[in-house]
Amino acid sequence: MIEVTAGIIFKNDKILIAKRPYDKKFGGKWELPGGKLEVGESIEECMKRELKEELNISIRGHEYYISSDHEYDTFKVRIHSFLIRDYIGEVLLIEHEDIHWINPEDYQNYDILAADLPFIKKIIRGEYE
Ligand SMILES: Nc1nc2c([nH]c(=O)n2[C@H]2C[C@H](O)[C@@H](COP(=O)(O)OP(=O)(O)OP(=O)(O)O)O2)c(=O)[nH]1
């Protein structure tokens, strides 16, 4: 099981999704920005580190949301998600191919990683503060 953190970053009613680098696993698919937990790191530290590394933003207002497990063909992931409403800095494309701010209801227009669908569906159901 690999442990991963992901940020659900809100701008008004839209959320940010990012297109994975073509040369990495699941290249070209869309995800919530984040990445793998490192040894000795809390999930909160991991989320903040990854979002700084990938998007150059410093997270200020965030809360833990839910964790969800998913089994891909060759490995399992546990993704810990955070709701993010406030950050410092402009979002930059550092590692991803592209980013989009989407209305969560429009998720089916994107090839989103299967493990992320529970988060997006829960947001659509309005199950968040
Ligand atoms: N970052 C991120 N990874 C996700 C999400 N959903 C999901 O299944 N994953 C999977 C894809 C990857 O196998 C793993 C995260 O690894 P990563 O690609 O961010 O980290 P990494 O740079 O170390 O990647 P690599 O070693 O696998 O190439 O979790 C998500 O929303 N965000």
C-alpha cells in the first residue's frame, strides 16, 4: 500500500485538477495535486510539501477531509485528502502538463485517476463544509 496525499483546492465553487506528466505512471491522466508520503512526515506536512513543489503555493487554510483506498492492477493506494481554501502565491505549472479549474460536476469530461473519484463525488454531493 502506498500512502499519498492530495489537495482539493477551491476557488469559489471550482476545484483544481492537474494533468500528470506524460513520462510518468498514468501520464496524461488528471489528478488532484499531491504525492507520496515520505518517511517521518505527517500527511499534513506531505500535502504542504507537495503543493509547494508542484504548484509553488503555500497552504494557509486547510482541513483534513477523508481518506480512500483504491486497488490498481499492480498496487494499492491510500489517498488522504485535504480541503484547501486559502493559499499564498500564484499557481505555477512546475511538474504537471496542465491545470484546470473545473466545476466538480464536469469531472466526466476529464480522464481522472480512478482513485480520485470518491473525493470528487463526495464534493458533488455537497458533503463538505
Ligand atoms: N499525486 C497524486 N497521485 C495520485 C492521485 N490519485 C492516485 O491514484 N495517485 C497515485 C498515482 C501515483 O501512483 C501515486 C502518487 O505518486 P506521484 O506520481 O505523485 O509521486 P512520484 O512523483 O513519486 O511518482 P512515481 O514515483 O510513481 O513516478 O498515487 C492523486 O490525486 N494525486
